[in-house]
Amino acid sequence: MFGRAEPAQTPPTSLELRNSYYKYMEPTLSEVETLARNAGEILRAGYGRRHQINHKGLIDLVTEIDQQSEAYLLGEIRGRFPSHSIMAEESGAWSGQDCCLWHVDPLDGTVNYAHGVPFFSVSIAYQEGSQVQLGAVYDPLRDELFSAERGQGAWLNGAPIQPALATDLNQCLLVTGFPYDIRTSPEKNLDNYARFSMLSQGVRRLGSSALDLCYVASGRLDGYWEMKLHSWDLAAGGLIAEQAGALVTKADGDADILTPPYSILAANRDIHPLMLDILLESAKA
């Protein structure tokens, strides 16, 4: 007559309600840009001072400023989007919804920063599913904010950017980087450095992969390649270069740059295949 009583349901907590609400929230490009600028202010304030330096590896450094910048970014992201996942350079993975992932590099170019070399950046990317949707890279000393939104373009301080128009490697100024385990790794990148040095106007090693990609995006450099990276090194800069009009792949030509092992090749659509041929030939040697 009365039927079986249904078990009482536990009402959701305020945190569960908040997480459910924020699960469907997406950041705007303006929010990502603001995060990058504010973290950049932390870097600017600490630049030129004596730092507390620890070693993650023989030549892989971390300073207290890396940690302060990351603490700020994690606090803001987790406060606004508590259900999102985060991959951060210093503290690693923070679990959350699979659909929403942030890639955070609080100080890209730590070795430069620790030595007082004025070339470093903050890099932040927001990924949904398999694609990065938003990215910002901020150079606080030059007050240069590179940013992009998928399908909308890429900008430097609000002005549209595009890659250089070189069609021959002889016209190109290239950039690369080397792994932190260069002394022990068989993949040192030195052979590629030598090859491209002989085929281009020159190859630079500047020390911030995020800015290297942005410089390709804005036409300051013509091509960039590097092996043995991490997602936070290339997620934001890769989107910015792609949305500016560059072709961005792994060093072997794979279009999916966000699955390990991570590597990068970015250049305009005339130079990219020329560089790719050389990298593929080098890999066979």
C-alpha cells in the first residue's frame, strides 16, 4: 500500500555545489592574460636580487620566485575553477575534471633569471579536451603580452601578429634549446644545431621556449625546434604560433604536440617542411 521507502539523500555540501557550478565555467582570454600579467609582476619585483636557488637536476634550477609565482597562479586557478585539472612545472599534476586542463609555467627561463639575464616569461594555457583554447605568455621586463584564442587569432599587446615571410633557410634566423640532461642524454640536439647553423643566417639559444615560440609567431625569428620538453613549455606558445599562422608540430611532424614525448617544430608554412626534412634526415643518421 505504502511501498518501500526511498533512502534519504544526503544534501550536497556548499563546496560540492560550487564545484558543480564551476565545472561548466570556462575562463576568458582576458582572465588568462590577467593571470599572466600578475604573475609577471612577481617576477619583475624579484628580478636582479640574490635568490634562493635549489637544483632539480645538475643544471636545472628553481628559485623562490618560481615558487611564489606558481603559488599565486595555483591559488587563483583553483579558487576560480576548483574542478579543473592543472599541470604545473614546480608542483606537478593537480587532479580534476578531464575536460579542463591548465598548463602553467610560472617562470620559463629560470637559469636566465637566476643569472640576471633579461629573457624569461610566464606561460599559461587552458586546454579543453585535446586542444588548447587559450594561451598567454608574458615578458614582464619588456611588458610584452603575447596571447591567443583558438579560432580568433594571436596578438602582442592587443595588436595582431603573424610569422615572417621567409621562403628559404638562407633567409632565416632560427632558435633552439638543449635538454637539461645534455651531458648524459643521447639526444643532445648538437648535431641539428650544427646542421641548421650551416644552412641559415644563424641559430640562437635564448633560454625561454615560450618566448621562442612567440618570437616565431610575431616574425622576430623564422623557426624554432627543440626536443625533450614538457607540456607547460609549449602549450601556450604553440597555440600563439599556430593562431598567428605558423605551422606547429612535433619535431617528427606529428601534429599532436600535447602527447609525450614532447618536442616542437614551429615555422611559417614554407620553412616548416624544409626544417622537418632536415630533422627527419638527422633522426635516421
